[in-house]
Amino acid sequence: MCRVVDLQQAVLAKNDACAHTLREDLAARGTALVNLLSSPGSGKTALLERELTLARSRKIPVAALTADLATENDAVRLARSEVPVKQVLTDGLCHLEAEMLGGHLHGWLPADTRLLFIENVGNLVCPASYDLGETLRVVLASVTEGEDKPLKYPTAFGLAHLVVVTKTDIADAVAFDEAEFRANVERINPGVEVVLTSARGGTGEGALLDRALAARDGAPVHIPVMTRKSHHVHDVEDGRPYEAGDAPDGEHTHAPREHGGHPHPTGSDTVASSRS
Ligand SMILES: Nc1nc2c(ncn2[C@@H]2O[C@H](COP(=O)(O)OP(=O)(O)OP(=O)(O)O)[C@@H](O)[C@H]2O)c(=O)[nH]1
Ligand SMILES: [Mg+2]
């Protein structure tokens, strides 16, 4: 069991090192990476479509890479904004990792890109463990998912620099309790900003873009209480916490095993659009 824990630590440590290098490489060329995490169907692509279109209308050079287990549906949608878009198919992997991301960016990312948006695989567990070299880590939650999700997925919410609520146009229909949601976010990640959006209703349009540009230009980014290091020491043996770390509520992420083992599958990619 110790060997499994050591392997997990090693995988995450290696990812952190790759993420550090990627962050430095991107910063040297003036690009900030925005990592979008959420459960499947929260509205990542819909909101991103809005933000990319707005960025293009403002003549801000942006690009987007979207990751899924299958289909190029999201790249096709995002490409409607007419900014450079790339689809990555993860070949069964439930998250992106820094090394594979770096490989996909190599030779593709336009030199003048100021913001690179990454739509991670729809999943609130696995992607939370992997730093991608982001300047801004954003977790999205739609009003239909329930106010308790920050408590149930503390790593995803706890490490976020920004929390975005989506689909607020249907908040009343599903009796979304905004105050309760905000209180739960505050419990897990004190002080983090919560932004309300509706891709369908046009609410909060540009909020993500504005926050990302500010971060890219050096504005201070929220510093979560939870640290990645503290989060790297979770595992379960026979249903008991093996080593709990200090994540809120003792969440266990099983990061490297969740997708059936490591090292990484190769992943495949296709360029759905590369216009700017
Ligand atoms: N009412 C409403 N529906 C929305 C909104 N944004 C997205 N949706 C709907 O929610 C569904 C999922 O939206 P997506 O943008 O595909 O969600 P996603 O997070 O990208 O999904 P995955 O990539 O599969 O994880 C679609 O049917 C969208 O039309 C919104 O602001 N309001
Ligand atoms: Mg999507």
C-alpha cells in the first residue's frame, strides 16, 4: 500500500514540476492559462463560447483547448467564435495533466495569445488534483447541481481562484439558494469571489474574461487557504483514511488510480479550428 501512495505522490509531484515549467514558459511569452473545472454539463462550453466571442470582438488574442473523453462537439461549438481552438481526446483519462497539455500546445498555440482557456474534462474530482500551470483556476457550478457541491468536492472548490455559478436564468425554477451556496463556498475557500452568470441570458458576460485579463496583467489572484501540497497526501485503505492530510472534511481523491492507472495514455488531438 505504501508503494501505491509513493507512486501517487510521485505522479503528482512530477505533474507539479511540469506545471511549474509550463507556467514559466507561458509567462515568458505573455500568455496566462485559465483552467476551467466543473462537473459534466455545468455549462463550461456555453460560457466559454460567450467569453471567446467577446474577446474576439475586443480584439484580444485568446485561444481555447478543450478536453473530452470522446467527440469533438465542444471544439466545434467553440470554433464558432473564430478564435484558435483545439480539441484533445484523452483516451479514457478523466483529466488533463501538465505534461500532456504542454505537448498539445507545442507548435499550435499562436505566439500572440494573451489568454489560453482550458476546458478540462467534465469531472469535479480528478482534474482538481492536477495543476496545469494555470494563472487562474476557475470552478463552475450550475444552479441545478445543488448548493452543497462545495462541501462534497472540497478540493475542486478549495483550490479555486474564482467560483462561477452558471445557468442563473433557471435559478428560480430549481429554487437555487444563492446564500446557502455562497456560505458553503466560504466554508471551503474563505474569501474566494463568486460570480453569477448565465450564458443563455447574457448575465455576467465578460466576467470571466475580465478576471482572466486582470490576472494576466498581474492583478493579485485570490490565495486559497487549502494548498496543493496538503492535498497530495490522501488515500484510503480498507475504507479508512490512510493519511488524511488537511483538506476540509477529509476528502480522498485517489488521483492517479481513478482512471485506471498511470502513466498517461497518449491522448489524441485534432484541430477543429485554427482561425484567428
Ligand atoms: N438554461 C441554461 N442552460 C444552459 C446554460 N449554459 C449551458 N446550458 C445548457 O446546459 C447543457 C450543458 O452545457 P455545456 O456548455 O455543454 O456544458 P459543459 O460543462 O461544457 O459540458 P461537458 O463539456 O460535457 O462537461 C446544454 O444543454 C446547454 O444548453 C445557461 O446559461 N442557461
Ligand atoms: Mg463542454
